[in-house]
Amino acid sequence: MLTRAVRYSLSKRTYAFAGQVNRMDDWESFKMPGAPYADAGPLPPPPAKADSKGDTRMTFLPESYFTEYGSKAGHCGPYMLFWGGLLTGISKEWIVLGPETAMAMGMAVFVGYQLIPNMAGPFVDREDTIQLELRNSHVKTWKDYKISLVKSEIDGINRLKEQTAGLSMVQEQRKNNLALALEAEHLNRKADLVSAIKKRLDYQVAVNNAERDAMSKHMIAWIDREVNEAIAKRSSKDDLNAAIAQLKSMAKSS
């Protein structure tokens, strides 16, 4: 028990009421729906942390005493000063140990540890805590609703961005298809031009071949006709004698 009491006396005590736990930091931007007047909203919240000036040790000694004196005398200096002064006051009978002193010490411990954080403080803070919890629940509901609306808008914007990106891809594909169609049409027109030129050249070649064939046939027929006419005018007997004479001359020369 003595060790526990010493360890408890060396610990730092900080009290925070329920209103400081469930506080709303963005109360200035909150807009209450259906408010009877403009800019209606919750009251300013309590501080996020308990004031350091209200910190105590040993249930009733202020933290400022340990902070100011502890920086000069060390960590145990304030405790040594307090307990040494208390024992000195008792030994010198400056502090008389009587019923009143015992009651004062007990009340100091009771008021410092039990009454403020566990009885009077929560009782006084009860109504404010209920109102703060109600306000915080309303604010949280409204915030969740607004956040859901913002999230839905963000999702819509993201979908629009995706659709915009897809639209750019579609436009790019359309441009590619148009370029390919133009190239295919250009090649088809080139092929049509080549086919038309080839037909014209084939026609000219066919005309030239036909003229050459007609001229050849006409020449052959004319030669045949002239030969026949020449042969018809000459005598076969004379030709035979000429051929025999030519053979004889060739035989003599050989």
C-alpha cells in the first residue's frame, strides 16, 4: 500500500470531461438545415485539451509548482520540499495534528480526487454533455450526408473524366479509320487509273496488230496474185528449156 501510494503521488493527474472527448473541430463551417436564421449552427466547442493550468499532482498540488521548481531542483525537488515542509511543520508543531487537521487532509484528498472528477464535475457537466452529444450526432449525420453528396459528385466527375478519356480514344480511332479510308480510296483510284491506261494501251496494241495482220495478208495475197499473173503470162515450154539450159551450164562449170 505504501508503494502504491508513493507511485500514485508521483503521477500526473489530468481531468477531461465528456464534452472535451466528443468535440467538433469544424463547427464554423457547419450549416444547420432548416435553421431559423442565417449561419445557424452549433456553439463553439470546448477546448480539445484540458488547460495545462488545471493539471494537478497528488490530487491538489498544481502542475505549475512542479514545473517551475522542478526545473531548478530536479524531478524530486518539489516532492522533497512538500514532504519536508509538511514534516517540518508537524515536528515544529506549526501544523497541529488534531481532528481538524485530519479532517482537512481527508477533505483535501476527497475533494481533489473524488468530488471534482467523479461527482461534482460530471454532475455539472451532464447537461452540457448531453447537448454536445446531441449536437455532435446531428452534425455527424449532416456531415455524412454532405460527404456522401460530395463523394457522389466526385464519382460522377471521375466517370466523366473516364468518358472524356474514352471519347478522345474514340476520336483518335476515327481519325485513324478516316486516314486508312482515304489511303484505300487513293490506292483504288490509282488502280482504276492504271486499269484504264492498260486498256487504252491494249487497244492500241490490238489495233496495231490488226493493221499488221491485215497488211501482211494483203501483201501475201498481192504477191500471190502477181506471181500467178506472171506465171500465167509465161510459156511453160520456154521455162522448161531455160531450166534445162541452166542445169547444163551448172553441170559444165562443176
